[in-house]
Amino acid sequence: MDLPALRGKVTQEIDSYQPDELGLCTVRAALVDPYWIDVELRDTIGQIEADVPLIRSCVVVLDDGSDLFVVLDPVEGDFMLAERSGVRHISIGVRGCAVGCFLAR
């Protein structure tokens, strides 16, 4: 396998990527008035294996009512995908920009 060529291919895909209009409409429709919730951080092996979860106050920004939604982590300063699990909210290791996290669902 030609690894430099693979990198070039991925670079081309990144440079030419444009989210489809339907995807952006879905993101716009999920935009909510921001509100605070507590999120159980489960992004790393250490966090997943911890007996006592690390809880962080985060801000919900995109939520279409499904089990997955996007929050801002004010400590790290990035967005992350979180999941509803009963009454708990749990991060699932997807971080980045708000739109990218939402579309990764």
C-alpha cells in the first residue's frame, strides 16, 4: 500500500468536501437555545474504566430529540457528541466542530 498516495487521496477528499444541503438543513433544524446539563465524560479508556465518573457541566447546542446531541465542553473549548442513556448524559468520544459532531451521528 502506498501510504503517501493514501494521504494525498484523503487530502483531496478534505479539500473537496462540502456537506450536502439536506445535512445542513438537519443541523439548522436541531439548533436550540443553549442550556446547561451535566455530562458524564467517557471519552478515554481511563474515563471509561473509572469507578466514579467525571461529571462536567456542558451546554447543549444541537438537539433534534434523538438519543445523540451536541454539547459544548467549556473546559476543553470544543464540541462533543453526547448520548442520552436513561436519565444520564454520556460523552461518546466524538469531538470537534459542532456541525461535524452532529453529522457524525
